Amino acid sequence: MSWPSYITYRGLALPPGAHSEESLEYAQHFSVEDTDVFAVTYPKSGTTWMQEILPLVLSEGDLTPIQTIPNWDRVPWLEEKRLKEVVHKLSSPRALVTHFPFRLMPQSFFSSKAKVIYVMRNPKDVLVSSYYFHQMAAFLEDPGTWEEFIDKFLEGRVMFGKWTDHVKSWKHTDLGDRIMYLTYEQMIQDLPAALRLIANFLGKKLSEEVIKKIADHCSFKSMKGNMMSNFSLVPKMYMDPDKSQFLRKGIVGDWKKHFSSEQLAHFSSTIYKEMEGENFTLPWNLSDTAEVADVHT
Ligand code: PPS
């Protein structure tokens, strides 16, 4: 099956299938409620993980949603066609995810009290994860070689545009205490601690027992075994697990197996150049060459 090319919406390239002009307009006019919670991510930064975590935190550990509802209906994407079909089934407080940059959030979002959890991941691991995802997802453009994909990513010739633009857009908001920043690496390092931060931000008082229960159910292993979360319900013609699994490795630092020293220098200097003059620093040392194997994918 061959897919039509990406849609361009207000300067952003998006894959067809899940997105349409109509779904993007629907998102613009979506009526945000004060109690809504958005997990915002650049693709491959921890979206699916948050689709597991948010319902569990908001319901104080009720497993029913994660065991009975596919992740895309449980915590739908704001920008995808599916939202319109399932919005009436969402119970309050609603949890949604989006890959939108700040400027594309619905008009009603800006005047609401809705909260945002912005999850960032080391862009070197985002790139690796995305490279494999492009190989298994038929609705995405051919990534080309690893070398070519590095440049596509750095130049923003990928879905949802440049990683640096996304991060900058969400770092320059005036949302005050409506936004919380979290990294994928923090969640890997100490998931219960990350869950406590999330619960606190959402005004939920969870016992240590509930935190442990949520952490167990949100482990990579548990999610990989949960057919409501591991994308095994998606037909192979759209996502082919023989090419790569959606829940692929779930680790920090897989980039070390992919970047050569030259590629790493090029990648980190490009990102650092785009971050020049910003009033925030990235929580990773991108030019760290320690442990780089001279391996090319
Ligand atoms: S998408 O397509 O944007 O929705 O992808 P996204 O869910 O943001 O990112 C997919 C990567 O997140 C990893 N993942 C996890 N890692 C650790 N623990 C848990 N529980 C978990 N859930 C998802 C997933 O494996 C993808 O990363 P890679 O590096 O490819 O394994």
C-alpha cells in the first residue's frame, strides 16, 4: 500500500491517515476544559508512557482503563482524527496527548486552566527511536539511510518539524504553574519519584502503595505485555513489528550504538547552535563522546 505524502498544516508536516485538514481544524476549535491535562511531547519522547501513567494517576490506580481501552482512545491525540470519535467517552478530568508546538494549541487552551506536562527526551535517543519507527510505520516517509535521517531530523524535514523548535516553543510559554517539565531520563532513572512529581502537580495525594502499583504497571515490561498499549492491535500493514517493535528498547543511551564520533559532533554542534542565546539549558551533555562505538546503522 502506498501512502499519500505528508499534509502541511500551518508550516508543519504531518503524516496522513491519522491526521487530516479536518482533524487539525477540529483541534484548533477544541473546547478545552479547566480540568484537562495535556501530555505534550515531540514524537518518540514518552507519549505512550504518559498515556499509561495519566489515567492511573488521575484515577488513583484504577487499572480498568489501561486494561480495557487502547491507548489512542484512552488518552487521545489532540490532533488526530480519532479524537472526534471518542471525546464524548472521556471522563473528567480528561487526559490528552499532543505533539503540537505551543502555537498550534486550541484557542480555548490559552484562556483555560488546563495543565501541561511537557516530556523531553535526549534528542540523540529521540533520533534513534524515530529512525526505527520510520522503518516499521508504513504511513511515515522512508527515513533513508541513518546518515540521511540525521540531516532530515536536524533540518526539521520530519513530522512535527524541528526538535529544537518544539522544545523552544514549550520553554517559552507564559503558562506559569500550569506547566511542568519532565524528562524521559528522569522517568527511567526513578519512575516512582517521577510519579510523585506528576501526582503532586495534578493535586493527587497517592499512597506509596498506589505509587508502587502504578510504577509496576507502567514498566517497559508491563506495557510491552499490555495489548492495549503495545500497538499489537494495529494491523501489520500500518505498523510492522517484524521490522521494529513500537515498544522497542525503552532505554537511555541507545544512541551510543548508532552515532559515529563525526556524526555526534555534527549533531551536537547543530543543536547547540540553535540553542544559542536561549535562557534555558538542556539537561543533557549532547557532545559527550564517551562510550561512542564507531558503529554505523
Ligand atoms: S510516539 O510515536 O511519538 O507516540 O512515540 P513515544 O511513545 O513518544 O515514544 C516511543 C518510545 O518510548 C519508549 N517507551 C518506554 N520506555 C521505557 N519505559 C516505558 N514504559 C516506555 N513506554 C514507551 C518506547 O520504547 C520508544 O522508545 P525506543 O527507544 O524506540 O524503545
